[in-house]
Amino acid sequence: MRTLLLFCILAVVPVYAVAEETNCSAFGSGNHLPELVDKQLAIGTKLLCNRGYAVLASSVSHGPLWAAEHLWSDDVETAQSLKRTGRFYQDTRVSGGSDLLDYYNSIYDRGHMAPSGDQPTEQAQAETYALTNIVPQTASLNEGIWARVERRVRSIAEKEGDLYVVTGPAFHLKPIETLGHDRVYVPSSTWKAVYSPNKRRAGAYVCRNAQQHPHCTQVTIQTLIRNTGVDPFPAVSDHIKAQAWKLPSP
């Protein structure tokens, strides 16, 4: 029965030719992608480069640890006029990832880290539906305040001209809840860090992955690093990381 169900699911999932960027580091500020300060997180990871983002996939959490983008105002404007299309698919570039059956009949949404709405082409948008860019999010978060955070970040990019954005999950609950036969880690929160190279300021949204009344707080990059073990902007000075940038409320 499981084999038949998997065949039926895969039969309607398109296979996308994934373009490898020649300069994956360009998605990071100063050509430096995010770094794992907590070295335990590095076990079983693989860096994947796509048209519109880079992502670090984990065979331990069976999902992404971070997704990095460099948003330009012109591309954001183009993306807004592009019809949102795409189908979720298993990423065959990694072993130990998740598959579509993990989310079948789940109470969780498949939540994008690098949003499809950021991408200015159909091909780039399609690649955001790889499960290596997806974590389990509650519908209340994914379809509510998290969607507003994504829109706010796009508006910041339009205003600033360009913006570096890094998005990822945090796993603070013990034991960590898991999903499906692959035991995909369910994050206790998801976060989105932004850095403006023009204004030299940075900040982050942290949103609780709650079933009811999810909410977001704003923290400095320094606090985000301490709480997640991920430095989203290793090339940015400690002074900027310690300063609070008052971001628009979602």
C-alpha cells in the first residue's frame, strides 16, 4: 500500500533540472555563506546551490539548517508579477532527506525557508519547492504571521535596493518532535535574518511554531547566533550584529 501511495504521489510531481550556481557564495554577504558556530550541527550536512538561493541540508534533521538569498529590488518587483506555481518534490541530490510521504495526512504545512515569492523566474520559483528547503510549520504560522514576515522582508529589499536574507529553523524543545517515517525534525521556531549592505544594519525575526496564536519577536544577530548556533552573516562586523535594527512589524 505504501509503495502504491508513493507511486501515485510521485506520478504528479514534476522533476526539475536543478541549475548549479557557479558562485554559490554570492548568496552570502561579502561572498561568505552562513557558518555553523555550533559544530554539532555540521554532522551529515550538504551545501546545495540553486538559481535563487543556497541551502545547507541536514541528514540529521532531514531538512534545511539555513537558506541564504541575495534579494535585489528589481528582482523582487518582477517576482510580484509572476504567478505563484510549483509542486513540492524530493531532492535527489541528498541522501537522508525527507520525502512527500512524510507530510501525507500531517497536521503541518510544508513551510518554505527561501520563499517562492522571492523568485523572479518560474525556474527559480520551482526550485524553492525542493524538500531540502522545507520544514514542518503549523498552518497558523505558515499562512499567517510568517507570510507577513516574508512580505515585509521583500518590502525592505525594495526600499534598501538589495538585501541579504538567511532563513532557518530552531529546535529548542526536548525531546524534538518528529514527523513521518523519516522522522523529520519539527522546529520550535523559524527565523529570518536580514542585512542591508547599503545601510550597514542587520536584524532578525524569530517566530514561534505554535498551533495556536504564533507570534514573532525581533532580536539582534548576536542573540540569534547564541540561540541557534548559526551565524547568518559571518562577514558582517560584531558591532553591527550587536545593534538592534527595528524591522517593520509583521
